[in-house]
Amino acid sequence: MISSSLGYFANVSTGRTEHTMMGPSHALSGAAGWLVGSLALQQFAGIHQTPVQLAVGTAMCAGGALLPDMDMSGRVTTNQGGATVARTFGVVSLFLAECIEKLSLGIYAATRGSRDRRRDNGHRTFTHTLPFTAVAGYGAFALCLHFGKPAVLGILFFTFAMALRGLFEKWAHRAGWVIVTLVAAAGTVGTYETLPAGRGYPILGVALGVGALIHILGDMLTSHGCPVLWPIPTGRGRMWRCFGLPDSMAVTVGGKVEVYVLRTAFWVVSVATAGWMLYQPLLQRFNIKV
């Protein structure tokens, strides 16, 4: 059985193990990144969000930060393996991850250079590139703009479920994918009723794209890295060169630096930033003067 919590994928053709940061780390980094960015926009550009908008954007970005690992499939028929995000909806999401992995592998095979190695899987290929982040973000925005409420509900539901799976991994594992699905559905309906109408919801696409970008940056902290410059050639006969940190500096997947240092930092940044941004609105809501 391939462990979803350890987040690794063995490449059969080469015997190498390709490491990807664990799901909770990606989700927390997405949440922290969105909150810090929102605070910066508020302070320097005067762009303010309501508490609901801030919460939705944070959840969207946390879920989007798991999206690239949908190229990490498991065993569909036995509901085993796969990345954290691939297990969000049980067999259904595992099957989707299998399709995305094969699509990514096909793109790799069709575009690889003469010096790019042969692969038997598509993990850390197309979904870990900048073009994918652009496609994901713009695709979400375009769907919401052209199809309205059904698209908004679908995207919110999917990303909320991913965020729950990543941010509350232990609870999600104990509860099972059915409970995660029901909670995400309830949160989606409740959230939609409170969002302002008639704006096209561009923030959904932005949050999803930013989350995917943060995922890529996180994976570049590992030694394997990501093919972040694809489809720009990065050397003679190379189209899929991965950029990451040297072994002496790289973050070990599941190691103390990731689990204790990085996650703690993401939590502290998220809580502190959210508290700072929500302090004044909460005081105004309850008519409290200081």
C-alpha cells in the first residue's frame, strides 16, 4: 500500500523515489500565502475584504495548493495510495488522479527532449509547471464568469473539500471521505449565500492559481524540484529540467524541518495575520470601541 501521508512516488523505470512535500504542509502554505498577500494588498493598495471573502479566499488557496498533486495516482479499485488530495473523494478522486497522471505523462512523452529520461508515471510533470497554474486559475475564473452559480458552487465544493483534507488531515482520515464531502457541501452552500452577487467571482480563479503556484514553490524546496520553466528549453536536449535545492539544503519530506518548523511557521503566520485583519471588523460588528 502506498502511503498517502508520506507523499512519495516511486518511479518504476528508474528506481528513483520522487519526493513531494506532504499535503498538510502544502495546504498550510497556501493559507498563509493568501493571508499575507491579502494583508499586503490591504495595507499598500487599500483593497479590503469582508471576513467571509477572506475566509473563502484562504480556503480556496489552501485547496489550490494541493491541486498539482492530483497527478499522483494510487490504486483505484482498492481505494489505496495516491497523494493526500487524490483521496479527497475516495475512489472518485483516485480515478480522476489516475486520468490526470496519464494525461501529464502523455504531455511529458510528447514534449520531452532527447536528454530527458523516460518515465512510467506523470507525477511532477505538467501539473507542476507555470502554464498549469495559469490554466487552473484562468479556467476557474472563466467558468464562474460564463456559467455563474453552478460553476461557483462546483469550484467552491471541490476546493473546500481539498482544503479540509489538507488542513485537517488526521480528522479527515478518521472521518472518511463521505463526511469530508458532506462538510464541504454544507460549507459551500452556506458560503455562496453570503458572497456578493454579480461580480463574476474573479477571486476564486486568482486564489486557485496562487495556491497552485505556492505548491510549486514548496516542492522546489526539496532536492527533486519542479520543471518550473517548461516549456522553455533549459539546456541541450532538455525540456523538463527540475529545479530544486541541493541535497545539503533541501527539505526532507516528512522530516523535522517540514513537520515541525515549516508547519508551525505557517500556522503562526496564518493565525497572526488573520487576527490582525479581522480585529477591526469584529470590533465594528459588535460595536466595541477601544
